Amino acid sequence: MITREEVRQLAQFASPAGCAVSFYFQPHTPQNKSHREETILIKDLVRDVLRKAERNGNHTTLRADLEKILQIAEGLHGNHSRGKAIFACSEQGIWHELDIPPRPEQSQITVSSRFHLRPLVDANSGLPRTCIVLVNRKKARIFELHESEITQKSDLEFGPSPHVPRSDGFQGYEAGHRERHVENMVMQNFKMFAESLLMLSHREKFDALLIGCQDDSWPEIEPQLNTALKQKLRGRFAIDVVSATAEEVRQHATRILTESMLTAQMELVREVMGEVQRNARGAVGLRHVIHALELQEVQTLLLMRDFKAEAVECPNCRHLDTRMVKSCAVCGHDTQGLKDVASALVDMALRNGAEIRFIDGEPDLEKAGHVAALLRFRADQNTAGKMAV
């Protein structure tokens, strides 16, 4: 699994010779068992790339990378559970290969001065890596949900129930003592569970937490959770801890996480629009977002998933311009046309350490131009006069 810092390093990379190769393999169910259509597709992609490289004079440098990618891709046929991404540049000794979640898009190869990272960021913007715990008074069953795959880990056993006397004793005194004794042991079990869960969180570094339990157990469990665990807690659900299957757990988790992500998405869009209305930490529209990115003001970049727009880019200083000008307004260098400026926005956001959120079905963002940003600060408002107010 690629880390955020590794993605940022890929975004920082530049190939002066234009030999940065980005390959995305997306598995699809073949029409026949021979997988010939996949083989033909990959070969056609490689052939087209080499043909363009020959015209540009850098085919010798690219050929070794493309032949290696083709060899790997041919071995992927029939593996329809995972996608794959490869970033290569033999010119500078770079080869980065990783698994990615499958997507409905076609496989693709791009060659440029930079790696094509938008599909990678998009592929990793799905459900968070989540720890799911089913807990009762005797044990805790632990699962991990990563993308759409769920795996069960070792159970946490609390040990046998405490021994209590059968007699209620004089005027029921022993009954009350027994009940308090059992409640104390249950509390200790849940405390041990919370401590073990915290250690697991530190070790596995999961992004989200879900807890499944009976409703009457939750008031005893919740107070034992550390603040760090509560911050990762996305929700809980009622379930039979002993008999629940992994598929039932996965369905509960997917529903809760999807609802949580949609709620967070709506809140984020509302926050940005509110900041824009207050002339504060918000930017909407392509021109304003580009300006904010170039000033490194952006905290979170919001892109409609289907957003596409043309622009020009300066290969010398990387300045972007929504006007289709021939010369860079910053350094005067000749510009290059971009058919999809969204990829350049993603690259710039990654280089600046900004978060990136792909948004679906938000009318307010559509009306605002399909692109927006939540800002860390506003450079034009960072003046001595405004700071003194």
C-alpha cells in the first residue's frame, strides 16, 4: 500500500526528456477464457506509445520500461480482483509498482514529463481502511475492512465468567454482592478490551473504527474508549456477536462508512461555500482555485469526479492559465495545451501537501464550476492592516 508521502514524492518528480511512464491496469471480465482481448489492448497501448515516442526521439529510453510493463501486464490476465499501477522512468532509475482497487475504467498508459497521478488518488479515495470489532461480555471478534475485502483477525477472549455463590445469603445480601461482583468483572473486561484495541490501533494504524454490539452493552463499552479511539469511531451497529458472518459485518460496515463519507462530503462543500460567501477561506471556479494552489493557500482541493477542462501550462515554471495563451505570463516561456487540467490540479495539490477530495452529485459545487478549495489562509488578506483589526 502506497503512503501519502510516497504519492507526494511521485508528484515532485519531473523528467526533462518526457519519459515518465504511468500504467494503470484495470481488470475486466473477459468474453472468453483466453483473455486475448486484454492482451491485444495492452499491446495496442504499448505500440501507440512507442509510435509517438519515435516521433519525439525518446523511444530508446522508453522501450525497456514499456517492454517490462507489457511482460507484467500479460501475467495479470485473469486476476479480476485487483488493479495495478506502475510508475517508471529508467532515465532516472525509477520503478514503482503497486496494487490499486479495481475501477470500471479501461487500462491506460501515459508518457509525459510527470507521472499521471489522478487515477491513483481517485482509486484510493474510497472507503477508509477500517477496524471492525464485535464485542460482548466474553469476547471481541476483530475484522479489517480494506476497500471491499474483509478479513478476520484473532479473537480477544476475556476468560471465563467469574465464580459467584449460589445462595442469596441473609436477607439477599449475597445476591447484591454477587451482582456488584459480576458488574465489576464485566467493567474490567471492557477496560481490557479498550486497552487492547488502542494498542491494535497504534500498531495497524487503521483510519476508522466501527463497533458492533448489543444495544444494552454500549453504555458499558463507550466510557472505556480512549479519546484517540473515539476520534476514529465512525459508528456502531447492533449485531449478534457470536453468530454474525463476515459478510454480514461487511454489509453493516459498508453502509455506515458510505453514509459517513457522504455526510462529510456535504459538510465540506457547505463549509467551502460559506467561506466563499464570507470572503474568507474559500475559493470556487477554476481560475480562483489555480491562483490559490499556486500561492500554496489550499488546504483541501474539491473536484467533481467528472470534471474536465482545457488550459495551458508552462513546462518551465509549471504556471497554469485558463486563457489559451501562447506565452507564460510569469516567465515568458512557450506554453503547452492541456486537455484535462484536473490532472495538473491534482499534481499541484499533492506537491503542496493539500488534501484532495473527489465529489459526486453536489449541485452547489456543480453551479460553482465543478472545482473549489478550502484554504489554509488568504494571502491577499494577510496584511498588517487586516491583522491589526
